[in-house]
Amino acid sequence: MKLYSWNVNGIRAVYKKGFLDWFRLLSPDVLCLQEVKAMPEQLGGLIEELGDYHLVWNPAKRKGYSGVATFCKTKPLATHLGMGIERFDIEGRIIRHEFKDFDLFNVYFPNGTSGEERLQYKMEFYDAFLDHCQSLRAKGKKLVITGDVNTAHQAIDLRNPKANSKNSGFLPEERAWMDKFISHGYVDTFRMFHPDEPDHYTWWSYRANVRAKNIGWRIDYFFVTEDLKEKVDNSFIEPFVYGSDHCPIGLSLNAK
């Protein structure tokens, strides 16, 4: 299976920047989008143009904000929106799909840059999400987790770690949660193939020339539980696909 994930920062905006051409060329088995910022009825003919895909949409209650969507060639066995906690679920941040051999999470984790209150919300979301995943694993579930985590894990994952050590996205407590998450048996698949390579990023500021100079952050991930690690054939980043301040990431998984 070829799975892709992309924070599009507005699906209507990326639609005008070659999204359909990219999608048709790849023909992915699954595409997870974050920050779609729209309701399905606002997309005109886009959904029809994507072809024979099963679409699941989880918009935020607040219009023009957040939201995730997944396009699947094969209809999942079941689909679940959110994680059963209203103050998180109203922001449209999670879809979970049940497939035969694994469950797939499409997640847009909160951003903590707008102040202490949102940083606290982000950290509480992190903890609740880990608890939710652990409860599923206790039932025997194998998990694939993808999306915009909004934190660079290690110094290798952003161009200017020292300058950003007091900024949300690279704070000690955010990085500590990433350590905790991985210690519970969630594998950062990109680092399976590129363990020590710098300069691999998935997000760049819109400021002039930042992306051209590759001054970025790796904040979008594909994680798998350790019981799926041997099924991972490849995990990669597509930095030369434009249309958003993020680029797509992909996972090749030998499972169905």
C-alpha cells in the first residue's frame, strides 16, 4: 500500500496549485489531508474529479479552521471521528480507519504558538491521544499514525534548533512528549531509513526565500507500532511538491 499525508493549509487553495495533477499521477491507496479548512459542500466538483475514492471528512465546528479528510481506494472496514473527548473533537483533528491488518490515524495535532493556553491545550491533546492509542493497542490493534504533529523531535529535525529552543514546536516539554510517545513503541518510520541525515524537512515559513534555502522543520510524520515495523518498505518526504507551506510525506507498507 502507498499511503500519503499532506497538510494542505486549505484544500481550496491547494486545488488551484496543481493538486489534482499530483494526485492523479500518484494514484495513492490512501491520502490523508490535514488543515483542509472547508466543508465538503464548499469544494464544488473537486470530489468528483478525484475519481473512485471513498472520502471521509471530519471538519472543525468552526468554519474555515482545521479539519482532516481521507481518500481511500478501498473502503475501510470502519471509520471513527475524533477520540471521544468533545473539547478536542470539535476541532476536527482525527479520523481513524480500520483496515484488515492495521488501523490508520489521520491527525492534525494542535499548534501551540499562539500563547500559553493553546500550548496547554496542545500538551493535553498529546497526552489524551497517547492514552487513546494505548487503549486500542491493549485490544490488539496495530496502528499507523500520520499527520502534522507540530513538533520537531530532535535538533536534526530543524535547521535552527538553538534559535528555536524557546519556541513552540521545539520546546523541551513538546520534545519530551515525542520521546515518551516513541518509548511506548511508536516508530518514526522516516528515521528508519534516514537515521542521521540532516536537512530533511516538511514545513517552511512563507517568508521570502526560506523554502528555497531549505530553512525548515520536520513536523509531519508516519509512525507505526513496532509490530508493523517489518512491514514498512519505505518512508519518504516529497519536498519539491508545492502548493502549501508543508510538503507531502509517504509510506510504502506491505500490508492491506
